[in-house]
Amino acid sequence: MQLIRLRQPASLDQLQLATAEPRRPGAGEVLLRVHASSLNYHDYCVVVGEIPAADGRVPMSDGAGEVVEAGPPLEGSPVFRPGDAVMSTFFTRWRDGPVAKEVARQVPGDDIDGFASEFVTVPASWLTLQPRGYSHAEAATLPCAALTAWRALVVDGPLNAGETVVVQGTGGVSIFALQFAKAAGATVIATSSSDEKLERLRALGADHVINYRTQPQWAKGVSEVTGGVGADHIVEVGGALTLTQSLRACRIGGHISMIGVLSGREGPVSTALLMTKNIRLQGVTVGSHRHQREMVRAIEANGIRPVIDSHFPLARIAQAFRFQKAGRHFGKIVLDL
């Protein structure tokens, strides 16, 4: 089988195509034929060395494919059979309940080998079923980006029909957040620096759009749209340089999900706004296995389909990351294995 190994010191030029033999599954494990993976900002941080990984690590946290062989089942572990269409989970140990230090670890692609491999042998407990009717490429977009958006709005929101949601940009998390919000009956305000992308967001269901390049104080636009009240929920993916605008755009008693650090990891925070507006600012890092299973049921009930911008073969993984870094994509970038 072919796979990718990240050599140290990490860089895109250190992503090397290699070969290995698949390992037959033991008790509680499955041998999975991986058909697709998808790129996340987390994966980019790993392959450029911002997140440490061992020499020779197989990258990519997301994976979707078909069960080829299953070992003897273990008590309490899910049972999969050959032919089942399954997908990975981001936190392999976080089954249910609140996030904690002991479960927010063992992430494929950095702590352990990931899914940039034609075959992987992993515990069945690391996997869930894909949504019915999804392609492997579609399913591979869900475990990180979609689940992050789901937890931000549905689990931690909690989002109610008739509320207003702000989504930033056109990456995977933001587009999934738009889709989940519309399915819940919310009003969505979307921001982007591209008028062309804003029109595509309208086509996906965004009720209002704001170009933050021509209107850098975009919180004023949110205030106008909401009659001066502000948004109920803001999916914050920008980080340091956008948080102030999010605080200004949020209503009194509103909710901001801090998901991304695209514009920086540290910066000034208007603590006065945070306090006087009684805003709930919450960090979000993906979700649990239970959250993923619940999200799959909602996707099936609402007919939500991922937006996939482009496909790259496994051997062109470095080019896929360079395309991601350029920020030209709309939605998810998929690796086809």
C-alpha cells in the first residue's frame, strides 16, 4: 500500500510517499480501506511543524472508507462488518460527556498515525458510520470541520429557530455552520473578502452578506441587519484580529464560539465589551463520538451535503496544502486515495 510519511524537521517538502504492508486486525480492530481524507487547518499546522509530530508520522486526522476485515469484537466496542462505510473521529478517546484532559488527546495525524494511507488498521472504537448515501469523499469532510461547527452551534449554542448566526469566511467550518444554522431555521449573516464568494454563500442560504475588506468594521453591518440588537451566535474562526468585531457584533447575552486562530494566536481583547454585554465566549475543539453520531442523524434527516472545492491525489498532498494556504478554496479540499 502507499502512504505519506512526514519527516522531521517538518515542512511541506518533507511529505514523502512511501510503501508498507497492511496489518491484519486484532481483537476490537478493523482493517479499513481508506478512500478519502480532507484537509483541515490542524493538519496544515502539523505538516509545517507548528504542532509537533514524531519523525515518520502518517498525517491527516480525517479519513473515510470501507471496512475490509474485522477482528473479534470487544465488549463495549462498536461492531463493524466488511463492506461497512465508516469514518474517523478526531478525538479517538472522547466517547461521551464533557471534554477533559485525558480524552482531548490521541489525535490521528499528530499523536498517532493518521489517514494518509491506503489501508489503516485501527480500533473499531475510533470510527462511526458515515451518513447514508454519502460518498467517501463527502464523509471525509465531516469528522473535524463539520463536527466543530455542529458542537459550536447545536451542542454548545444551543441554537434555536429564529436566532441570528454570523459565520466568517468560506472555509469548511464556516460553510458547515451556515448549513446547520439554516437547517435549524436561523438567519445567517456571512462575511468574506470576496464578492464572488459572498454570492456563492447567498446561493447556499445566507440571508445577508458583508464584505469585510470593503467594510472592515463589519460589526456595524451586523447591527444594521439585526436592528441594533446584534447576533445571537458568532462562529469565530479569525482569532486575534477579528475577535473585537465579533464582540461588537454580538448581542447582550450572546454566544461566541472561538474556533480558529487564522489571524493570530494572541491579541488585545475588549474585556469591557465582554463583561458589559455578558457575552459567553467559549473555545471549541471538535467534539465527542456521541456528538458525531448525533450530527450524522441530523445530516441524514436534513439532506445536508458538504461543499467540496477540489480533489487532489495522495501523491500531491503537498500541492493540496499549498492550495489550502493560498486561501482560494470555497469549502473543503479532499485527498483521494
